[in-house]
Amino acid sequence: MRTNDEMERLQAAVRALGDVDVSAWSEDTLNEQIGELSAALVTLDALLTRVAEGVRGRGLRIEETVSA
């Protein structure tokens, strides 16, 4: 896969996650979805960690942007 394609897919994932607002979910919905949500969050954490370690393994820093 080309780098531009990968970056576009990462940006699409960021936008999709930005649209998730569990505070708007009812308690019933959250309780119904908690298993699937937990699994997705654990998988996401592992994948982000893998990508970050790949970057750091190349001697580069990942910098957190500071909002104004």
C-alpha cells in the first residue's frame, strides 16, 4: 500500500473516532455495547502502540500537539 493511501486511511479513522460520543448513548445502549466497545478499544490501543513503537524504533519522536 502506498504511504498516501495509508495516511488517508488513518485520517479517516481519526475522523470516525472523533464522531463517537458515548456520553450521548443511553445507559441501556452502553451496557448492551460495552463488550464490543471494550474489544474495539483494546484492539485500537494495541494497533496504535504498534505504530508508535515503529516510529520510535526508527529514532523519531511522536509529538503531542498543544491546543491553543
